[in-house]
Amino acid sequence: MSYSHFQGKKLFSLFSLWYNLQMLDLNRIRRDPGAVKKRIALKGVEFREDRFKELDERRRQLLTASESLKSRKNALAKETGIRKKKGEDTRLLEEESIAISTQLAGVEDELKGSEAEFENFLLDIPNIPLDSVPEGTDASMNVVVRTWGEPIQFPFHPRSHWELGEMGKFLDFTRAVKIAASRFALSFGAIAKLERVLMNLMLDTHTQEHGYTEVVPPFLVNSASLIGTGNLPKFKADLFKVEDVDLYLIPTAEVPLTNIHRDEFLQADDLPLKYVAYSPCFRSEAGSHGRDIRGLIRLHQFNKVELMKFTTPEQSADELERLTRDAEAILRKLQLPYRVVVLCTGDMSFSSAKTYDIEVWMPERGAFMEISSCSNFTDFQARRAKIKYKTGDERKEFVHTLNGSGLAIGRTIAAILENYQEEDGKVRIPEVLKPYYPQSDHF
């Protein structure tokens, strides 16, 4: 594997007709580019209004010229046919047709380049935050929505999960480095089993109690799938790419799940569609540093259960609330204290229009840590992946996509180890998991 070296111009030219310039609602931008610029600026990104107008106008001029030349060429062909039947001279018409063909080829080459340039510009524009998102510049301005449970007050100084794992000899980071590289982990025994147990708990909860359909997706995806979700071209440095093949290891199951319905028309009566999938996730985590690179928090490879929804625009706000509650249900079953925060505009992801982070309490650091992000992407991903639905009156509209972790398994293990630890370094088994460990009360 190698880090991605994405050849943007070549790929965007290849997909220019496929995307049809639908990354954002162009009519919305044309109607009020100033308002769009203002909302995007809240994400800390500059929208170059003048450049948009220049590229948009140039492309439309070339489209008009191309259609005009095609129309004239068709008219000449028709007139040539009529005159030939009458036995009349068609030499001048044929010469004009040849000249127009040459001119048309030049215009279409220029149009192809103009569309590719416009697409490159649009692909770098993030999704527009919803009006309900609080304004702010960074995580310090996120807003706590609710909390659940009380953080445990230990009569001793709590250990970190990596200390507990190494004490119990069920986590080994040193040998993982020997096998792979830094920021990989080996799990043994009861904690290796815990990965599997948590995966089953999460999948069973979401399928049996929350109505999701379980999916086993590919763990390798092509570049079109990553463009559809907004991972490419913006975040190419965070991806692992297969050399000489158009395949990437998935950074999250969100990518294959979103692309299940790429280039499809869904039926309004079938929405919302709800999928859940377990997958390993692979991220280069370019630029990550600090204490979060210790232990299980920010690995290059980790396991996660992902929730995915396709909805109508009218459903998506309510479905985001339900999706977030579905993810919270796992932490409640595990009796882990947590809080839900709504991210401010400056802390949101590139593709999101609104995001709730679920943060679990970590005793060793004495603070909350993100364990799930639940986002409404509105029609941003659907436009890139061309996913529409047919309304009752047969209109075709873009769906809204939503997703969230339900949950990140490695971080859930870290939270269990720290919240259920005892002074001697042993870790109690949460009540909901005891049927999986009938011979012991501790890992």
C-alpha cells in the first residue's frame, strides 16, 4: 500500500459528463452567491464568487456556441440532402459543413477543459451549514445538547486504557510496530474477544431494535466512490491507496454504504432506507499528533459499526435526531457516561451540513472524548453520487444522506477499560456483556 497520490485533473476529465456539475446546487449559488459565500465562510473557507462567475459564464458560453454550431451543421446536412435529390450543386454547403466541423471540434475541446476546470473548482467547495448550526470558529464553541450518566469518582488515580491493557497483557503496541508500523495494535484473549462481542452487540441492537438492514460492504472502493462522499479530492492525504489500481482502503463504511445507490433513482415510499455495517477502517491520519496517538484512540486501522440513511429532504432533520439516539443507545447499554454536542460551523467536516458528536467520559484524562459523529449531509453527497428519488408526482429530486458511528469499537473498548477499572488494574465486565463472559466478572 502507499499513501494516495491522486491525479485530480486526469480523473475529473474522465468523469466530467458523469458528474454533470452537480456537486452543489448551482441555481442556489447563481441566485445569491453572496449568501452562499457568507455561509461557507463560517466553515473557515473562502468562496471565490468572482472565480465562480467567470468559470460558470465561460462554460455556458461554450455550451451555447457548441449547440449553435451543431444546429447549423444539422441544417446544412438536411439542406445538402434535399439539393442532392434535386440534382443541384452542393459543393458550397459541404465546404461550409467541413469548416463548421473543424470549428465545432475546437469548441468542444475547449468546453471539455472548461467543464473540468469548473468541476475542480466546485469539488473544493464544502457543504453549506444549515441555519440551525451554531456559529463558531473551533471546538471550544461547540454547544452541549444533553448529558447522560455521572462520571465515576475513583478513590485512586485512574490509569489510561493502554496502561491497563499492557498490565493485563491483552493489548500490545510494541509487537504491532514490529509487524506493521507505529499506531497499530495487537489484541489478545478477552479483549480480542471484546472486539467481536461489541460488534455483535452493536449490529444486533441496530438491526433488531432500530430497524437497520445489515450490510457487508467491500473494504476497497474506487475513486468515484470516494468523490461521491467528499473524501476525494479534499482528503487524499488521509487515504491508503493500492498501487497502480484505482482502489483505496476505506476510511469508513460510510463510503461503500453511500455508494450502494450511486447513479440510481429511489422510490419516495421506500425512504428512509437504513443500513448498518461493520468494517475495518484505514486512515493515514496525516497531521495527527499529541496524546490521542497513544493507545487505541487514533490508529491507522480500527473497527467500526456505521449507520447510514437515505431520506427525503423533509425527513432528514428528524432522522438525524433518531440516528444520534440510535448511536447513544449503545453507550446506555454499556452504562458509559457521555454527552452530545452540536458542532459549530468552524468545527464541522467538509461534507456535513449539521453534526452531533457523541463524547464518552474518559477518567484518565478527566475529559470527554468523541466516540461517534452523526451528520446530515443534506443533498451534498447525493449530488456528487447522483442519487435521486421519484416523488409521488414523478418529479426527480436528490435524496438527503446521513451517517454516524454506531460506534467506533476501539474507542468503546478504551472507554470500557477506563470506566470499569479497579485499583489493582483489573477491569470489571459491564453487565450487558456478562453473558459473553460466563466464567468471570473481570476481563
